[in-house]
Amino acid sequence: MATTPPLDSYDRQLLALVQDDCRLSQAELGARVHLSAAAVNRRLKRLSDDGVIERFSAQVRPDALGYPLTIVVEVQVENERIDLLDAVTQSFLRCPFVQQCYYVAGECDFVLIFAVRDMDHYTALTRELFYDSHNVKRFKTLVTMGRLKTGMQVPVAES
Amino acid sequence: MATTPPLDSYDRQLLALVQDDCRLSQAELGARVHLSAAAVNRRLKRLSDDGVIERFSAQVRPDALGYPLTIVVEVQVENERIDLLDAVTQSFLRCPFVQQCYYVAGECDFVLIFAVRDMDHYTALTRELFYDSHNVKRFKTLVTMGRLKTGMQVPVAES
DNA sequence: CGTGAAAATGGGATTAA
DNA sequence: TTAATCCCATTTTCACG
């Protein structure tokens, strides 16, 4: 899973298409990039085996499942000792309402993105994840009023 | 596409599975949730017709495509007049390196998440998107050192 | 990489409950 | 009405050229 894949133009075209709709048939993909279905199959298999494609997933609208509120949070920890850092990290990752978690350099240490039912729900989670942890110095809550762009569409320019 | 879908337990189970891997065959899904393949087919169709499932997509590792650096940015605008706000919004959404864009309440106005080649690349984008816009008062850059969780896995608890 | 055949899957119609 | 069974068109996938 290390170094091998120098993606060629076909790979990039396929990735662009498949990022947008991974249900296109391999024949259809082949037609669009001028390749046989078999070739498309082989490339797609290689791309997912190599981990270039992390996974094929259905993207669900969170509000359809009862989580209409997206909240961005900056978290600063008290103590950056590795084991303590690891403990908070794990508690964030375990929480199903933490949709994304980034470890960042600078004054704050984490950026989290929550999908929650409502403010009460979020408040309960802050208690659980921040106050009870005893290693969160401060956190800053940014309530979103619009998820303007959420796709993970990665640009596929030439190398 | 409005109100109809009271998701039952089967729907939620299917969504949980399909969020993680939308290439599971309908037979396989049926086996896991104790439903026939045909029933799975109908439910999945309804869920995507209703917009509960936004789309089926392949998630690509950005660094495989040459964008190893993830950067979170808080942006505060100068003037919140609706047309000016709309102009900056559009410029953010048009930028392919802006992977996510949230409109937030409070002191700052937007949170952006970039996928870029390196710091030079990011610097060039800040010039283009922030300095040249004349409506960005200030922005705060948070350089990430780890994308610890990026999935949009929506929890599927009972209603 | 492309071709073609074999295997698997998708998705509709029909029947049963 | 909803699910299970069957059936055929489509798709995937493999061996070979």
C-alpha cells in the first residue's frame, strides 16, 4: 500500500466519474473514457486494492435520519502528553455523532464536526466528551446554518 | 421529496450497511437484515428516490491524487449584505480545492476545509479567495496534521 | 488492452400470505 | 399490503489472444 500507483489519465478520469456516481456500470464508464469494460474493471479493482479508493459508500442526508444540526468545534486540550492525547482522541472517534475529527497544529488541537438532533443533544455531548474528560482546556462552538458543500470531491488534475 | 419517509428499523439497518459499503449485493444485504433481496431492492430504491440517500460515491484518498494537506479555515467577512455574501459563497463553492463549506453563526461566518498540494498551493488560494475578494475581514488557518475521521457515517439509532 | 464466455447480480412479474 | 420465488436482461469477471 506504499508507493506504487502513478495514476495515468485514464485512472484520473475514472476517479472523477466514480466519485460522483459509483453506480455507473463499467461498460458506461468504459464508453465515457474510451476503454473496454474489462479494462475499467481491472483499473477500479487496482485502485481500490491500492487504497486510492477508500470505500464505496452511500451518502445519507443527516437530517433524514434525525440529525439536522451540524456543529463545528475547536478543541484545545490541557495536557499534550501522548497518552492523554490518545485518550481524548479515542473518545472523539468512538462518538457516533462526531462525523469528522482533525488533529491540527497551532493554538487549538482538534477540529470536530458533529451531526446532532438539536442543541440539547449537543450540550449533552459536550458534557460527556469535554467536561468529563478533564483534559479539555476550552472549546469553541460554531453552529452552522448551512452545509453549503459537503462532498469530498477530490480534484483530478494532471500530474 | 418532502415529508413522507418514516424510516423503520429495516431502513435504518440498510442505511448503516450501505453507508459503509454500497457495493454489497442486495442478496447479501437481505441476508444481514433478514429480508429478501427484492425487498431490499425496493427499499433502497425508495430511499434514493426520496433523497434520503443523496448519492452513491467512491471516496478517494486525497493524497493519492496529490493533495496530502488538509486545512481548516475560519473566515469572517467584512460586509454581510446578502449579495456580497453570495458572491464570496460562490467563489468558495467554485474552488475545487474547497472540499467542504459551512455557513456558521457567530463571530466568524464560514468554515472551509481545503485539500491542497502544499503550503504554497494554499497560500496562492488564500490570495485568490480572500485577499482579492475585498470582502474578507480576516481568516484563521488551522493546518491539520491528521485526518482522524472523515467518514460521513450518520448514526442510525431508533427514532 | 480487447474479446468473448461464464458466473453473478439486478430488477420486474407473479404468487402466496 | 408486503415479502418470497422465479426468470431474464444486464453486469461483472475471468481466461485467453
